[in-house]
Amino acid sequence: MLKEKGRQLSWLFFIGDIIAVVVSFITAYFGRQSITGIPPFNAPLFPLLEYMPLLALLILVSICVFFFSGMYQPVRTGYLRAIVDMIKVSILGIVISFALAFCLKLGYIARSLLLLFWVIVPIFISIFRIGGRNFFRLLGLKGYNHHNILIVGCGEMAEKVAAALKQHPEFGFRIVGFIDDGVNNKEMKRVTTMSTPDDFPQILHNYIIDEVVFAVPFEAYERLSDIIKLCEIEGVRVRIVADLFKRTLAHARADDLDGIPLVTLESGPTQEAALVIKKIGDIIISSLALILLAPVFLIIAITIKIDSPGHVLFAQERVGQNGRRFNLLKFRSMIKDAEKMVKDLQDINEVEGPVFKIENDPRITKVGRFLRKTSLDELPQLINVLKGEMSLVGPRPPLPNEVSEYKNWQRRRLSMKPGITCIWQVSGRSTVSFDRWMEMDMEYIDNWSLWLDIKILFKTTLVVFYGKGAY
């Protein structure tokens, strides 16, 4: 509901943004022209009409930058988020514009003009958007373009629906009233009802109703099926709150299975396009890394063979996404048959929970200690990434025996594809307690974004360089 209105508003903003780009360019041109002759702006600009191809290019670049920065996501709130978006727009715009000017050899374009343009653009976009929002908000408050909503329900969920609608007066939603669903007792009622389901046909005919929202408990839908059918027969749009079960983590979305309506509950990332980009990035980066690091692989393999007997690579069964089993690859850093010694060393385990780690593990070889300190032993996992068993960033893949001891909430870390690095690796690694490690993985899943992955990869590079927390 809000997203639909938000998308409509986003299209209006899209048109306004293009106008803002044109106005910003003209302003930047005359602003730059006015300081011609003042060092270091001695060179005069060409006539404005000769910059029209540049303006067309900047419009295309601006649209790409705006979409990449997430400026057209529906129902956006918060001034801090808007300021961050504007900063990203300026930085990305400057980088891309300067890169294009260099690659296309547009030497006649004054770089100061481009710089001034990308400083001005966020200002005009903010003015246009704030003005637009206030205009539509004023129309809503004045009673224009009303969209009348009837809410069936009188409990906590009905109140939440009403509060969400009232937060966006620019969309023109007006709540006609509430229908007592007959389920909630008097103690649970939070709103004043106008009638009961028995009077629903009369209300539907006597009032102007654009939509009916059912915000009732799951068990009430069968009893209210007649009035849902009545809305369908009379052509009144029906919306059903998809809170069929008590949820604390999962996000709900509507799906369609060949005409069969479904409600999907997900407690992990739902940005499908971003997840596809993540997968493509994993394939490209792992492929290039394996090619470029081939000499390093060869050198490490030779030193391992010289240092101790055994295979160069160590394959260990791990648990991947949603319980899939796969063989995780590492450069061997321990003596042969080291896994058979775990039971004998369990008494000196230094990590709480179903994980086994010792800082001065007697099984580690001399070369292995260096590989672990520098995290070079993890490099063969790029093969796992290329095969699709792992990702560059994600919760570390656990051992099957560790998973068997997980609590139910800890198993949610298996909902994402495991990675070579994650928040745990950049926050102390082996010095972090097991419970805190699990919490960090949940934080990653709940707050996942491509930008978060980029930040983790950058921080991982610094952590590996200093060798902090590795053993």
C-alpha cells in the first residue's frame, strides 16, 4: 500500500530530479562563468549551447548515480539517510564524471564546471523533493485526493496499520473507521469501532470506501470470509495483513505460484537484485584472484611439502547454506592426522561453545603457523567460492558436530551462504566469545547490503595485514 504510493511519488521525483539536473547545470555554468579570470579559473567557458551534449551525458550519469544510491526506493524516511544519500551522489558523480571525461578525452570541459555541478545538484534535488513532499502533504491535509480506508479489526495490529497510514499524509490516506472483528475482548481494544461485521454491507454502501484492510487474528478470517467475498463481488479492493503468525524477525511479502497466492516469511536478506550482484561478484573476483595468485599458490605448496609430510590441501566437511554439506579447502597448516588428536586436546580448548581452538596448538607446523597468522591458509577457499559453495563474505561455515550443538536461534546463521570472511573476522576473530560470534553473524544477516560486504572486505584486508586475533 505505502510502497505503491511511494513508487508513484518516486516517478514524480524522477521527473523533478531531471529538471533539477538541468537547473543545476545552468546554475553551475553561470556560476563558473562569473568567476572567470580569478585564479585558478582564468580560462573562459564556451557558449552554453556547445555544452548541450555534456548536459545530456550528465543527465544519464545522474540517473545512474541516483538509482545506485537508492534514491527511488519507496517510502523513504529520515533526514540523516537523505543527507547520506546526497553525499554519495556527489562523490559518485564526481568520480564517474571525471573518469568519463578522461576516457572520452573531453579536454575542452572545465573540470571546475563538473565539480561545481556535482556540488549544486544535491542542493536543488533536496529543494525540489522537500517542496514536493510538502506540497502533497498539504493536499492531503486539505482533503484533496483522499483515499478512504476502512479497517476491519480493533486490536494492536489494527492500531499499527492506522499509525503507519497516518505517518504519510502526503499519500492522501483517510481512515473512515474501524469494524469490530468480534475476536478481541474489551481489554484488547485500542480504537473506537463504528460497527460490527453484521453491519458491513450497509457501511460499504453508505460510505465512500476505496479499500478495506483486514487486520485481524488468523483464526478470524474464516468467520469473516463472507464480507471478504462481498468486497470482491462489489469491486472494493481488499488488503489482508500478512501477520498470520507472531513474528519477531521474519519479513513478509506476497508471492504468486501460477495464480496461487502465497505469503512468504523471510528472516534473511530479501534484496534479490543485490543478491544476484553479490553472486556475480563472487564468481568474477574469485576467478581473477585464482589466476593472479597462482604463483603464490605454487610457492605455498612447495613450502608445505618441504616443511612436513602430507597433502598440500586440507579438505574438511563443513555445513553450508541451509544445511548443505561441502568440503572446505585450506592449505594444510597442521601435521598429518591432526583431526584425530582433537579428543585428546579437548581439555585445553580455549573457546566456549561447540568450537575447538587453541592459541598455541601443538599440531600446527612451522609453515602452518605463518600461514594462519597471515590467513594465507584460507586462499584455497576461493575455489569453494567459484564452485558456488561459499561467498567472499558471509558467516563462517561450521563443522557438522558444531551445528548439532547449536541452539535454534543459532541455526539461522545457516540461512545465508557461508563466506571466507564476515564481521567476526574483523572484530577480533579468535578472541571473540562463541555467543558474541553468533550474535555478530545475526547482525550481518539482519543488516546485509552490498555496501556492508565492501566494508567487511576492506576491514579484512587491514586485519590480515596486522594478523590480529588469528591462531
